[in-house]
Amino acid sequence: MLREDFVIRFAGEGGQGLVTSADALARAAVHAGYYVQTFSTFPSQIMGGPASSQVRISNRPVLSNGDHVDILVALNEYAYNHHSDDLASDGVTIYNAEEFDLPSGGHYFGIKADELAKSTGNARAANMVTIGAVATLMDFPLTEIDAYITERFTRGRQGDDEIIKANIEAVRLGVGVAEEAGYRVGQLAPANVPGYEQVMITGNAALSLGAFAAGLDFYVGYPISPATTILLWMENNLVGKDRFAYQVASELEAIATLVGAGYAGKKAMTATAGPGISLMGEGLGLAWMAEIPCVVVDVQRGGPATGLPTKSEQSDLLVCLHPAHGDVKMPVLAPGSVEECFYAGALAVNWAERYQGPVMVMSEMGQAERGENIRKPDIGSVKQESRSIYTGNGENGYKRYVSWDGTVPLPPMPLPGGPGAYVANGSEHDEVGDTTHLPDHHIRLTERRFRKLNLLNDAPFEIEGDASVALMPWGSSKGPAREAYDRLKAEGAEISWIYSVALSPLPQAVLDALKKKDLVIVPELNYLGQWSGLLRQEGINAVSITQYTGLPFRPGDLAGQIKQRLKATKKAGATR
Amino acid sequence: MSARNPEYDFAWCPGCGDFGVRRALEWALEDYTSDHEIPHNNNVIVAGIGCSGNMVHLLEGEQPFGIHGIHGRTLPIAFGIKAGRPELNTVVVAGDGDFLSIGAEHISPAAKRNLDITCVIMDNGVYGLTKGQSSPTTAFGQLTSSTPFGKIEQQLHPLKSYMTMGVSFIASHYSSKPRDLAKFIKMGMDHRGFSIVHVQSPCTTYNDTYDILKGDRKKGIEGTAWIVEDDHDPTSRQAAEDLLERPGVPLGLIYREERPTLEQEQEKVRSAHPGSSPAEVLETYAV
């Protein structure tokens, strides 16, 4: 039977090469023209502990991790016990027969991958034995795996040929075991090879690259899951003339450093997770108050406190909108896919420069660390906005903080070393930045700071359909929500779609569309229903479908819950 | 009010030590600027929160750039400025509460990096702006508004702390001799690396230590401030540590060490790793 997609999960212990296996399979599939999305869960510890890594392979763009596992590779008994419930009814398990055994009669078979790999003369090819068995179960073309292996190990080194030969042989040994077992899960439908260039990239890397493409030249950060990979990316890539990337001593230090760099004219960014956002509150308030461009990325994980450091949750929305005390509302971009991470990274840098203030980007663990093949971004077309810089006569005490009604361009910002010395001040201030407590100044500048948000009106959004009930996911729940939406639409459900990368300021067109709906359903990974609560503040009839398991939504679960809502709404409408 | 802004509504108390420090800083900035033939706009003052931080608004004459941020974060703000724009002469002005209590965690990293900035710390041993609470440098047993029965926490010895943390230039002085003080602030600016000029700057309202520092023959008080002898070798760590074992407040250069700054180390990295363009980095993800 032809099938459009497969989910293959490798489960075992951290350090068993789970990610490597899923990645190798994903890359072989991309090589063959398929779409993939990987996903890993692992405990917050260096070695060992239960972990898994999976790949979903499809002949259409992959929107989520899927519902069920079609092929489970269980490297130990614990993994089998804990993941077999996720198997689809026709799913098959390949278990590590060197570790444990299962009674005969189930939908599974054992494999001794290490032993077989050793027989090829290359003990490191064990994952290729397994991949050969997996490929057999889904009728994945072996020629594509061979081609991937050849490309992967052609590195211009002596011995490349032998490694390639051993790996291909390992694949064949795995095929032999699977064929002998006699299982088939289905046949992967032929690939629809995309007609455009692609890259295989994670959400965090895409976000970093997007910011870099927009001219980012300053980064500081403090290690914290799941934002650390952005720090590492920057340390490796944001090097060179006039660029600076550095690991600082805390998030308190990171945000204050960012303010200094932004004040001095750099395009500056940091990335952190919930605990870091909590610490950055006061510094973000300073950036807002003194009007300093900078970008803060929150790669969300489970909270509060140390929470669930390596799990998925979308519970930082309220704190990202209002991280600081006082009258503050941050611009917030929440990209909903790996591809959107790239463009949100770029837009955030541009927004910070344009409105001379701090910008928040909200990603999330699942989206940050998963690999996906996406359309190759056109670096050349990425806009690079730069703040307007004061070039006047260098008067003593430049009036940077004048009233601004929005009808003229925002007054330029002087840079140290250039003309127009002034004081950037975190206390309320007058035009030159000197502290003042007079009501007039506080009124004037509070209004100026909020009015500037009107400059941020060019983030992408999607409005589809005119059914009176709309689905509006935000951030990383977009993918599973879209998959659920597409299924419901195919079944003829009456539902429309609204989505916005910018959660603040919310584009006027999105707000108008939302206000026309009888009901807006918001799937979100938190207990409070944070986004629907904010929509209700705007007078919109919004309800959340919440989930707080530490895992992303499954499209099937979501579709079921949305259906129930639609049914209930219809009933209520009929009796009205 | 200030010389340039009659509407500015903050003022130091009459006799505040910070007046003398301000004069000294103005002179040091002038000297540094003319010595190095840099525009005055290349000077950036990073101010802490507290009475002393207001100095950034009260400087007279040609204005430097300034940033008056949040409590305790002068050093990271200065780090951002200096790391981003190494050509700027970056000076921190902060008090003992801002620098040594809420902001203390930032001193050690700045010292380890040997960040090329100069800190002028005004130590009055009390929180003045919030009206007289105890600070890390308040004496043991002293009565303040927050220690009504006497302070039961040991007094911090900032100069010894700076030594321990690896600060590469340490000077100590007081506010009553602005000409001399200016010399040491300028010396700190000239020093390539992290320099701290720690200044006793008395609070006439809550902790008036003028008599204790300078002495008063009429009242029979012997001053605790003493001038560092000409034969002190500030390049010797041992000599500096020995000097700090002596009681009272030394006036002069305590310690100076030449070692590469963060900017110099950074330049080394940059010349070894010239970096790639975004388009080149993108290619590493090609499939």
C-alpha cells in the first residue's frame, strides 16, 4: 500500500547514536527528494538517560511530528516499554536483540546491529544496519541510501572507499534481517522532488542565520537549554571584523551588555529561555525606557523556575510581552516553523533598528532543535535596515527624546564618537536625557514609547476562509494546528484560519478579522490559555485548547478536540 | 539644576564629596582627550544608580556621551560599549552600593577579561539617595537607618577584593584633593586594561567621614588617610598586598599589571578567523 508519510523513531539511551541515526535517515530521505522533520527528546543530563530521536518522512512538506510511530527502533527494553504505546496499529518494532528479547508473536523482530556491523569490518556502521532494516519495512529505495552514504563519506581521505563499502554492506545486512522477518509497514509513495533549492537546518540555526543576514554584529549569551545552540552558532559564525560574539557570566550581564552595545551602535542580540527572561526583566525595561535597539530571543521550554529544561511549552507569552515592571509592552515575533525562524530573526533585527528599542522573538524547544529541509532562503533579498543616525552640528546636549506624533520620521539617534552627545537614561527624562519627574515629561515620553510601536507593521500573517469559527495557533503550534486544519477542511468542516507571526503589535488586519469571528480557537501549550486570554481582552470570543505535557501537539488529537468545539458551537447556535 | 540644564531637578548636598570627584573627572577627561587627540565625543560615561551616578548629568563644560542605566549594571553596560566600539574611552562612575553590593558579581568577569575601561568608584560607606542605609563598606557596628542596633556584618575591604579578583590597575584616593585625584583617573584611562580608582567621597548628611579621613588637630583626631610612599612598587603584587595590610586609607597607586586586554585577545581571534558572510554560512546547510 502506498503511504504518504512515515514516522520512524529511534529510542534508547542518550549516547547510543539516536540522533545520528535519525539524522542519517533524514538526510538520505532529503537526498531522495522527500520532505523531513526530525524531533528529539532527551533528559537534562550529559550522558545516558532515556532519550529518543525521530524523523517523519513525507512526499509533502512536513508540518508536525505526526500522530503515531510507524517504525520503532528500540535499543533497550525500557525504550520498548515506554514507546510501544505510540506505535500505530500496523506499526513494527525493530528491537536490539543484543540487549533484550521479546516473546514471539508480536509485531516486532530483533536485530544484532553491532555484531553485523563488526562483520563488515567497520563496527561504527551499526546504525546503517538498522537503517537498512527500516528501509525495508517502508520500501525505501536502497539506491538512495547508497547514494547518501557515498556522498556522506566521500571526504577526500584515504580509506573513504572502504568506509563507503562497509556502510553499504551494513545496510544490506539489515535488509536481510528485515526480509527474513517478513514485515512490511507499507510502501513510501514516490517523492515529489521540490523544484527549488533546499537547506537542511534547525530552527535555532535558521533564526541565527536570519539575524546575521540582517546585519547582526554583536551577540552575547549565557548557556541555557534550549537556547545554547544559538550561542554556539554565534561563537562559530559571528566572528570577523567589527563582529563580536561572547559568552557572558549571566543573563543579567547579557541584557545589560546588549543595552551598552545597542547604545554604541551595534546590532545586538541575545538568546535565552524562560529563566533568563525572568532575569532580564529590568534590563529590558531599560532598553524600552532609554530607547536602545536590541533583540532578545526566548527559546521556550517548560516553566516555571527551572521547570522542564528540555521539553516543549509555550508558557512565556505573558512574560515576553511584559518582562519589565511599569508601562511596557514589547514587540513580540513568534515564528511558527523552521523557515519562519529565519525570517523572524531578520525582521527582529530590522524592527529594533527601525523603532529604536528592544524586540522579543519567541521560539520553542521542539521547533528550535528539530531539523527540517526548507526552501533555501534568498540571503540577497533580506532587508538590512539601520537606525537613523544623527549627523548634525554636534551641539552640546542633543535633544533625542523629543515628543513624536508619528507623522514625521523618528528623530535620529546619536552614536558615541559622533556628534550630538546626550544621556541615554533609564530614569524618566527630558529631551536631552536628564532625569526629571515632572508629569509633562512622563506623559509625553510614555506616549512616544508606545506610539513608536506603530512603525512595526510589516510582519507576515495568514487569513483564510470566512467560516465564523476560526483556528488561530501561535508560534510553534502552527504546524500541528495547520495539519489538523487541513484534515478538517478535507472532511468538510466549517472553519477558517488566522495566523500572525507578530503577536505584538498585532497587525490591524488580523485584529479586524478576529473581531468578525463568532469563535476563535487557540491551540497553545500552556495551562492558562495565555493567548486566548489576551484576545478576550480585545473583545474577541476566544477559547484555548491547552496542553501541558511537555510535548508538542499531535495533529490527530488536535483535530479531534477542534471537532468537539465545532459540534458544541453548532449545538449552542441551534438552540439560540 | 546643572550648568547646561537649568531644569534638571537633582542636586548633591552641600559639601558632598562627589563635587570634588566631578571636578577631577572633568580634568581627567580634558587631559585624556587632548593628550590622545581624540574628539570629546569619544568619551562615554556609564553611570550607576545612586547619588554618584547623577554625575553624568552634572558634568560641566563640553559634554561626553552618557548612559544612566539601572542599579548595579554599569560594568556590563560598559562591556557592551567597549566590546562593540573599542575606540571609545569608556568610564564607569558608581557608588559603593551600586558597584560593591548589587553589582559586585560583575567585577570579577570584567577583571578576568581585562576590559579596557576605567571605573571611578565613589565610596561614602552608606546608601545616600535612599537616605542612609548600610552598605558593604559601612563599618562593623555602625548605626544606620537600616542597622538601628549596629551593623552586624563585617565591612568589605574593596581594595583587597579588587586584588583578589585580578583587577589590573588599582588606585585609592579621596575627594578632597581633586587635582591629585584627576592624575590617577587619567592614569587609569591611560592604563590598557581594567582600572579602578576607588575614591573615599564622604556623605555629609549620613556618613560624614571628612574628619576621620583628613584628621582634625583641634579635635585631636588623627587622619586615617595616608599618602602612598614614592618607593612603593605598584608592579609588585606582594608589595601591593603588604601595603593593603596597613590600616587607614592609602592615597595613590596600589597596583598595576600589564597584560593583554580583551580587545587585544579578540583581535588575535579575528586575525586567525576572519569569518564568513551569511551567504557562505548558508551554503554549509545545503542539501
